[in-house]
Amino acid sequence: MLPQDQRDALVVKMGQMLNPGGQMFINVRGDDVLNASSKEIINRDNLEVYITKSGSYQKGFTRKELVAYLQDALGDGYTVRADNRFGKVSAVVTKAADKDVRFELRTTDSGTKYALVTEDISKVEVPGKPDASLGAKARYILNERFRNTVLQVGENDRVYVNKRGINEYSNPAKTIPNDVYAAKIGAAPELDNLLKTATNVSYKADDGRHPDAVRGWKYYDVLFAVKNSNAENGYSVFDGKLNVKRIAKGELFYDITGIKEVTEGNIGQNILSSISAESSGDSNSIFDIAENVNTEFELRSDENRFNPRKELSNLFMQIAQNEQEKKSLRSYQAAIHELNNTEIEISKLQQEMQGTDKLKSPQKYYELQNKLRQAEAKLNRYDGRLVQLEATKPMKDLIARREQRLKEQFARSSTTRAKYRNNIKKNIPDSNIILFHHFMEKRMCG
């Protein structure tokens, strides 16, 4: 088996080689690794074994684990779903077409996350069904984008999306008002971002109607905004309850219920203000990861090293002219902070791995290796966030303004140096001119 870092690099490279809309099929070993001869089991639950005869490491995957690993390694712009057509543990990876790359997870100034639905579900074409209903179109989108995938819930949780959950969502068992139904169906393309808005988790035992919900249920609050041509601000805001079924093997997406419009409430008005501010500022709102972060961070001593991006952002903060630019900079600085911390984490893990004997302590070695892989994947995500934030309009405006100031400063310093040279010629003997020129050049250039 390839070492962890090489495996991750290979997956990323394979993803990069795909054309927009292209697919790749991946098949890996499963629990059969436990049947190998001359083995030493490192972690049975994690399907990790050490082959003593060859001195090699073998790792098996479950379907859910494979999907989660590939999605984590490839990041945004790829959809991963489990598949059993060409192996017991296999998956299909689809690279988003350029028009499908969506960054619609937004954050208000007060820190509230919401999903902004901009895709028109009525324009979705279902193959072979030219007269498909809105429910059928939502079901088609959900199956194409999210079926057999693992989606993030809130900050730290995850759920597996299967056919049952998709059917529950797209075909509500209970009759709901037309406006609520239209909003729910319309939000289907943003299910991944909708789940990321989840907050206020609560738990409840099953009432006996779902025997497989052996660990009961989890519920989260979610928020989303959908286009509404009849609304004054062009959008209506809704909240709802994410239902997660807790079966023996994990947690499943089941449905979003209790949806109601909250446009006129405080949360709804804050979200409408956020949408209006984003539109007027022409911001792409990519990865609003820290709306209320201080511009200064408490850094440990080993973090106090020169970082070009950090220095650049500090300079930009001095010339930011409006709240939109400052808001983008706060997000940018927060991502830099997280990236720096992750680099430190990677350095420490690498040092610890170097001091660990792979043969004498294989379990510890591979645990460290797994932590290193996760940290490196996290580093790639933060780096991607920075690159995309740098491409937004507020940041581009700051960069252009900084370049203009540098040109002006250079012009002023050139004029000042010429002025000093003239004064030198008038007031200092010729024999000292060369030495004084050298001194003043150092003084003026810092």
C-alpha cells in the first residue's frame, strides 16, 4: 500500500486530471485485509494490519469511510458517492462542471450562517421526463449530487445521505403549505450548504415507529434564503429542523421538517441585510469563516515568524475604506491564523513520526500518520480558502489600491532623494559627497 502522503497526493492529482464534469471510479480493499496470512492486527475496528512477512502496512475501508476520505482529500468542486457496481468497496468521483461550482454558504455580520439558494429548480432537466414535477426535479438533483455521500453538519458532525432520506425530503409525507413546499423543494440543490448551517442540536428517543433508530434522533436548526420575485428584497428566509436518524452503524440524513418563513423576524432581516450588502459589494462571499474575528490574534511564540500573507493583510487593514473590505480581511486573517496553526501541527507530527520506530511501534506510527494526513488535508483546504478570498472584489480592490500607493511612495522617495543630492552639492565639500550619498541612500531606503 502507498504511504499516506503519497496516497493523498495521488488522489488529488487524479482529481486534477479530470475534465469538468468528468468521473473516475475507485475500488479499494475492505475487511478482507483481516484475512491476510502472517499479519499483526494494528486496529481491527479501523481495518489496519501489519504484514510481518513483507513488512508492509495494509488498510481496509468501509464504503462510508472511503467516501469521507475521498471527499476530504479532494475538497470542494468534487462529488463522491459510494457504488457497488465494480467492487465491494468502491466509489464514483465526479468533478463539478465550471457552472456547478457553488459557494453559497453565507454568514451575516452577527455570525449567523445560512444557505443562499440561487439555482432555479424549475430549470432542472430530468432525463427522459420533460414534464417532470418540481418534486421529481428535486429528487433527481439530490440523487445526482448527494446520494451515497457523507455531508458535513454544522461545524463538526456528519451524516450519510441515502435513497430513503432523499425520498423523504423530496416527497413529504404530510401536506405542507404551498410556499413552504416551494421553498423546501427549491433548496434541494443547496442541501450540502444547508446542512452546514446546522446549530442547536437536540436529542430524542424514537417513538417505536422506526426500529432501526436504535440510538434515537438528533435535530438541528437550519436556515436558508430562496429567491422570491414577489418579495420586496427579492428573497424569503426560512428556518427548519434537520432530522438525523441514529442507527447502529452511524447517522443518516432523514429529512428537514417544521419549515416556516422567518423573513420578517430579526434573523430574517439580518439575512436580507447580509444578502443586500454582499450584492452591493459584489462579493462572492467565498468561505465566510470568521465574520466576527478580531484582527489581532494571540499567537504562540513558535507562530511569531514572518508570513507574507499575514504581513500583507495587516497592510491592507490600514487602507481598507469600507466595512465590506474590512469584513473580507477579517475572514482572510482568520484563514491565515488557522493555516499557520495547521503548519505548526504538521511540523510537530512529522517530528514525532521521525522519533517513532515503525517496526517496534506500528500502531502509534500509523496513528500519527493518519493524523498527519488529516492535518495536511486541512492545510490544503485553508490554502484554497485564501486563494479564493484573494479573488473576491473587495480583496482585488485592496490589492489595486496598495499597488497605486506603492507607486506614489516610490515617486515621492525618488523626488526626495534628488532633493537631498542637490542640498549635498551645495553644502558639503566634494571629498565627502560619496560617503554622504551612501549614508542618505541607506536612510531613505530603510
